[in-house]
Amino acid sequence: MYERAILHLDLDAFFASVEVSRDRSLRGKPVIIGGSKGRGVVASCTYEARRFGIHSAMPMRMALQRCPDAIVIRGDMEAYRQRSQLITDIIAAEAPLFEKASIDEFYLDLTGMDRHFGCWQWSRELRQKIMTESGLPLSLGLSVNKLLSKVTTNEVKPNGQGQVPRGEERAFLAPLSVAKLPSVGKATYKKLSFMGVRTVRTLRKIPLDLLEREFGKHGASLWQKARGIDERPVVPYREAKSLSTEQTFQVDTIDVRALKDRLTGMVGKLAFELRQAQKLTSCITIKIRYTDFNTYTKQQLIPHTANDTTLLHHAHHLFNRLYERRQLLRLVGLRFSGLVTGHPQINLFDDTIKDVQLLQQLDRIRQRFGPGAIKRASTL
């Protein structure tokens, strides 16, 4: 039985790095990718901009107050998708097993390769190849599981490489802030701080039952992470082609308002699935079937998004164009295709910070209580 060897690859400030590679005059300057200066949010920024305290999802107005000389670029999702695909193709040609966690992040299972190549040497050579062919900075971490490799990557950023060999996991984690553990957000960190827990070393001393009492199921996860335990497998990469849903009515209807309400519910359901899978769609298709079983579809290409409001606008627009006969309908369907991997919150170039925060809060409710826990009033 071979010891596990998991490699984590993370493209540094991906969107911003792509823009710098396309325009060398931006090199060394504070560059922000995001929406309009007045209402938008920061999608990505260079490390030069981060020195001013700028970060993703920050209101653009606040970012420019901190760095008035920053260069703001709206962003080009198609260019980012193409560069991500280039890197995916390089990894697919070299790696025995890999998982594409997002548009700019990968996990590779190198278990057993030490017998032939040496995982550390192989990883460094792959990193160099990706940087040479893509023109982008890349950080890597190599360790015994996903948790350790990801934390290692974050410690060596930007544009660095590091490894934590077996047996050194606890010593590596001990001095780190608990905020550096994946999934420890602001609320969890604040609560741990009130408990006097600020480092992983201290977290490791907290009994499991106390963590479960204070944090529920998340408490057991914290207990394991403090000890460097993570059994999650690397899931083989398969790009989903589309997401779809349809509904056949018990009674054929001509009630346009009711039809649009059903469509609204479908959009909310599929958009949530997109965000959960860290996907963005670039094509929306509406399908209708009349009472005589004649079936029609209409589709539209759109900028990559996973935002409810944007998708709802396009869905209703397509439905209005498609439903012309004003006859009884027996079925309505919806499909999102042209999917790419990406973080929804960093693609919403035109959203306000309130829009982004509302979407995040709605998704947290759905994650905790189920997809049907909260809906638009019109769908009830």
C-alpha cells in the first residue's frame, strides 16, 4: 500500500494575472478586475493591489478609496475560460488522476509515483511547464491529503512551491492561525477567538465533544483539521455538459403568469445547483410543449453567469419570444449549457455588494435547510 501523495495547484490572482499576461504594461501595478467603479465589486486583483488591503468581493468604491491609482478592468470571462482550459489540457496530458476544483485550482493524486519518478521533482517540473506554456504564475503544495496540500499552497503564495512530508503534518499546522484552515470563515474564527483559540495548536487541545456542542457537525470537522486528517479522495475530472429540468402539468394551462412562476422556480433551482458545483453557464434554453404534443425550443448565448436575477431575465425574455400561439401548454423546460468551472461571486461584474451578499445568504440557508427552504414569493 502506497502512502498518499496529493498535489494542489493554484493559479495566483488568476483573472488579474491573465490580464497582466495580455498587457505587459500592467506588470507591477495595482490592477483590479471587477464591475463599474460606482456599484460593482472586486472580482480579482493583483498582489500589488492587495498590499492596500483590497480583496475579492470588496465594494469597488471602497477598493478605489484605498488605492485611487488602481487600474480597473471589467474582465473577460471567455479569455479566463480559455486560459483555464489550456492549463487543464496540460495537466490531463501529464497527470494520472486529477480533479478540477475550480477555474483556477486543481488537485492531483500522485500516490505511488515516488516508486518511479519522485513526486516532488515531478510536481516542480509540471509547475514549470504550466507556467512556461500559460505565461501565468502558479503556486503548489504537496502533502499527504487535500487539506495539507491546500494549506501548504496558501503558505507559499504567491508564485511559490512547498511540501509537507508524512510525519510533519502536526508540526506544520500547529503555529498557524485557525483562520488559515479551509472553511473557517469570519464567524467561526470570531467564535473561536472568543474561546481563546487562535492557533491550530490551541484548537487541537479542545475536546471533540466541546467543539461539537459549540459548532455542531462543523465541530467534528474542526477537530479533524486541527490534526491534519482528511480522507477526501481526488475526484476524477469530468466536465458537465449541461443542467436541465422540466415540468409536465397535471392539467394543461394557458395561464401565462402561472407558467412564468413555474419557470422562475426552475431558474432558482438550477442556478443554485450551478453555484454549488462552482459552474457558470453561457447558454440558456427554454422548451415548451403544447397540448397537441408539438414541442419547441429557443436558446440564447449569454455572458457566463450563475446569478438568479440575470438568468431569470433571460429565461422570461426567451419564454415571451417562444410562447406565441397562446394555446394550452402541457410542459415547460429549462436548460443551462456551455458550462465552465468558476466561482459565481467573482463573475458578477455588474452586481452591487448587496446583490452578492444577498445571494450568498440565500445559498447558506439552502445549504443548511435544503434547496426548497427559501423561494421567491411568486413561486409559492
